[in-house]
Amino acid sequence: MKRMITRAGLIRAGVFFALLIIVPILGGPVWLLNLLIFTVMYAALSSSWNLLGGLAGYPSLGHVAFFGIGAYAFALTFSGSVGDGYSPFLVLPVIGIAVGLLSLPIGWVSMRTRADVFAIVTITFLFITQTLAFNLTKITGGAQGASVAAPPFDPATYDWPFYYAMIVLLAIAMGISFYFSRSKIGLSLSTVRADEDKAHGVGVRVTAVKLIAFAVSAGMVAMVGGVWAYYIGFIYPQFAVDPLITIGMVLMAFLGGRGTLWGPVLGSFILVPAQQFFAQSFGASQLYLLAYAAVFLVIMLFLPRGILPSISDRLRRRRAAALGAARDAEAHTADAVTPEEVKA
Amino acid sequence: MVEISPGELLLELSGVTAGYGAGLILKGVNLTATRGEIICLIGPNGAGKSTVLKTVSGLLQPQSGTVTFAGEDISRMSSRDRLARGIVHVPQDRSLFPAMTVWENVMMGAFILKDQALVRRRLDEVAALFPIVAKRRSSAAGSLSGGEQKQVELARSLMLDPALILLDEPSIGLDPRSRTSVFASISTLANDGRTVLLVEQNARSGLAVAHQAAVLEAGVVALTGTGEALLTDPEVARLYLGASAAGPAETLAKVV
């Protein structure tokens, strides 16, 4: 019921991030770190998407537009020189805040709709952004692409800064998600997700809280896009604003469990390696997408609410059966809940 | 919250017109309520009873006219600001969050409050008045029966210790026993000098608990009086009570 800072939760997060951090230090094949960079990137994207799509119940399909805007903002800022290579990372918060502010009018317009209509409005925004990236050739270079200056990193540890930057962004996204879920913002978002009219009725600032979720989510995604552009070095409209990236972050959140803290992370750590594996097995053909879709369909068939909620439901039911319903009810009565503690 | 001495004018609607889109539903409503009263609003479907409540709670802004609450013009105020002034609306549709527990739902009634100690104190008071809140506290609100849900909604409306409670057809869709307990609860709500503005299709029961009553007809107040007076008015009985003032038994006898 409660989402407090528990020892188990701290240990889980500590172990997870410690493992991520030591992987490059332990060494290992080059492909592993490369795979991890994209896995952590998707975990950060999916966790950021989850702030809006999961917690507020607004399933945006246009989030890759903010990813692309962040990528281009970064590329255009650092097309000439990146100095020592580390200082560009410090510009990311500026990009995040700027894109967050830019997203406000888009959020305000699109969130006048809900559910399927909202998904369509946001996907329209995605294609508008992609078209602009292709056609504003003076700014973006159009189909010719845009490049970022190469950082003077040591070739042996070239990938490390990007990897750690992705980890930091993932930690921030999860930190925000955790903060939301135990604050009044999270409670507001969960009432918005349930029913906006009812939320209005109890005095929730519906529009404001929706816009906060939208802007924070968009700003986070833009920062991830900036790191991505830096890592890739050369960006094209069809890859920076790629519908597959949008689909990726949505699928991973759905797979792991929408609206949960760890669901998007779990989803990413399953789907990204699976996608890479299939891409390798089926070669350059797009056939791997079929296998990718098949994995998703099978899991959705057996765990329709996503892995984490389905498992925790099953555990709870089993535990309840073991303890007996009566004692379970008693245990529930024992913990009082304040608005802050109500699970989002 | 607003401090008002008993018997003082709390709410005044003056020449309120309002509607949705093109047509006007309210065509100049004048209505007053003093503190500590239960006012029952009756009238045919479409007369604008629910719309009156919405203009008071802020879900709908009047197109002209003023709504005055405790001496302050609140006509253009947001519903959140009106909540903060102690105006709580219990809508006709089920307004609980079905996935949240009863306890959490009641707590949501105090969403705009910051003082958690105050919220806990209120919660205890409300649970004492409405036993269902303590009894079913951990149940999902959606698993309760319609009558139980209405009790929880009424309990929740007290969490802000409001000066004015707007009740829209609280007995709709309930079995006779639940209906009886809802009307008993309405009297509970009106304790401590609270004002209740009640819209009730079940006019006989509504008028019976009301101190004052008004008949709304095609967007204007056609008649006002005490609840008792309207209950015994033969014209009101013929038009809105579905029977003569003498009661349903006699009517039934006539029909048979």
C-alpha cells in the first residue's frame, strides 16, 4: 500500500546501479557495453515516458519528437567543438528545461483529448517534427544530417562517459517517478488517470498537474536524446525522430508494468537485448521486428497488465491464501494511510 | 472556512442564468439559503435543478447574475477556490474512485488541506458519524453496494467541515432501506450549523427532511415555502408528488 523509502527498496536500487556502474570497470567484450548503453538509454526513455503514460494515464506516442528535438539541440550547439568532451554534458539540463517549456503548449493542446485520440494527436506531432527536421535544411541539414564534433576521449574508454551519462539520466527519471508516487503530485496524477471529473470534484488542479507530468517527461526524454546524439555523432531525421523509438519506450513500459517504478526498467532489460539478438539472428532484414513483436504478444497474452503488476498480484493472492483472508484483512486495517502514502 | 452566525444569509443566487452551449437552462434563478438549513429543490426533469448546484459549486459558470456566498461574490470563482471556502458538491453520479479503498476515498475529501494532523482528526470524526467508513475502510470503494457508496460519499463531503453541502439526488437508484438511511444521514450532515442544498426527485422524502423548499420550473423558481408547506400544498402535490397531498394510499384507492 505504502510507497515509502524502505530498506529493501534502497538495497534494490543500490545493487542495481552498483552493478551497472562496475560493468565497464570489470571489462568484457565491446559489444556488451554498447548493448548496455542502449539498454540503459531505453530504460531512461521508458521511465520518462512512464511519468506521463503510466502515472497520468496519457499514452503519448509522440515522445520521440522530444528525443529528436533534444538530439538536434545538442548537435547544433556542439557541431563545431566539444572542448574537453565533458563540458557538453553540463548543457543537458538547459536542453531539458528548454524542451520541457517548449512542450507546455503542445501538452496543453494535446491533453484536451484523452486515450486513443490523445495517442493519435501525439503521433501526428511526431510526424510533423520529423517533416520539419527533413525540411528545415538551413537548421537541421535536412536529409544530409547534422554532426557533433568528436570528443577527445581515450579510445580504450571512449564509451564510458556516454554510458555513465545514460545511467545518471535513468537515475533521475526513476528518482522523479519515485518522488511523484509518494507526493501529492502522484496522488493527483492517479486521480487524473482514474477520472478527471472526479479529480476536479475533490479539488485536484487537473490541468496543472497534467502539464507538469507532460513537461517533465518531455524534458527528460530530450536530455536522453542529447546524449544519444553525442554518442552517435551524426544524426539524421529518420533516426532522430524514429517511430520505432517511440514504440520502444511505450512497449517496454507496458511490458514491465505501466505506472510502476521498476516496470519500464525491467521491460527495457528484456526487450533491448531481445531486439539486438533477433536483429543479429535475422540479419539485415526487418524480420527481427516480427520476432520482437511475437515476444511482446506472448507476454501480453499471459501477463496483460505487464510483468511486475501481474507478479505482485499473484504473490499477494498466494500470500493471502496462505495467511487466511481474515488475518489478511486485520493486517490491512492496521496500517493507516495518509494522502501522501496512497499508492499512485 | 467562513465563520457565520446561525440564521445568517449564507447563499444567494440572484438572476442567475446558465446553460450548456446554445440554450439557457437557468433563466434567472433567485434563491437564498440561511445557515443551518436544509433546502430542498424539487421540480420536473430538465427544470435545471442539477444546473443550479453546478453554478454554486463552480462546475458551471453563470452567464449572468451573481452567486453570493457568505457575502462574497463567487460567480466567477474556480471550483477549487469554492471548495476552500467550504462549498462541497456531491454529484448525482458515483463520485468515488473505485480502485481506491474507502479510507483513501474519504481522505481524498480533504485533498486541498495541508495540515495532516487536522485531516486525521476529521477522519476520526467522520468515521464516528458514518460507521461504514471504519467497517469497510480497506475495501475497494468499487466493491461496495450503491447505498454504501453513497454513505461513503456523504462521509467524504464532511472532510472539509464545509459550510454548504450540495447534494444531487442522493437517493437515486437506491433500495428503500438505503434510501431511508441516506435521508437520516442528510439530517446528520446538517448538524453543526451546516447548510444543505438538496436536489431530490424523490420529492416527498426530500421535503420531509427540508426546512425550506423551492420548486424549479423551466429554469426559474416558481414557488418557495417551508418543506412542510410545500408537502401539504395540493397544487405541489398534484404536480410533483405524483399524488394528492393525502398520500399515495388514498390515490391508490382512487385508482383501484
